[in-house]
Amino acid sequence: MTERFGGDARLKRRDEFKTVEAGGRRVSGRYVTLVARPNGRDRDRLGIIASKRVGDAVRRNRAKRRLRELFRREAGVSGRPLDLVAVARPGLGEAPFAAVRTDFLAALSKLRGAR
């Protein structure tokens, strides 16, 4: 993946989020829930949801930064391109990055393995 998390790698509009959530497959982990749907493009795209249950604005923003970094590093490496919606769960911002990475990769591999 590139160094940046550019606009072509993001889900931006509400209807894109709704399409993935309505027709996608869901896998929950300790720190993140991923919902994915094949997108027919040449790369993965990510949308992030961090509600107030995650914490105050500082915690929500930290959770989103972590998810963007994991996506930038790990997604799109192999498999079919997906539209991913990552729903941050409470504790994501305070957990060790290695634990969040393991949780994210486990959920992503389950989604990639499903046909």
C-alpha cells in the first residue's frame, strides 16, 4: 500500500456505509468489528465508525488513527478487494497496539477466507 490513506481508499458517503452494512459479512473481535463486502475495484476501501461509547473525542480520534494505520499497513496485501467498515469498540484506544493489530488481522483473515 502507499504511504498515505488517500481518498480512493476511503468510504465517504452514507450510502456506501449502508451498502456494506446491509449486504456485508460481519466479524467481531475484542477491539473492532469489521463488516466487509467485495467491491469490484482494484483495492480495498475503509470506512470507520467510532461512536461515543468508545470514549471522548480524544479516545475516538486515537481509535480512528490506529484503525487507519492498521488498514494502511495490512489491508490490500492479498485476496479480493473489499469495502470494509470498521466499528471501533470500547478499549481500542487504550489497548496495546499489538493486541489491536492481532484482533484486526484475525477478523480480516476470517472475512477474506469466506467465499
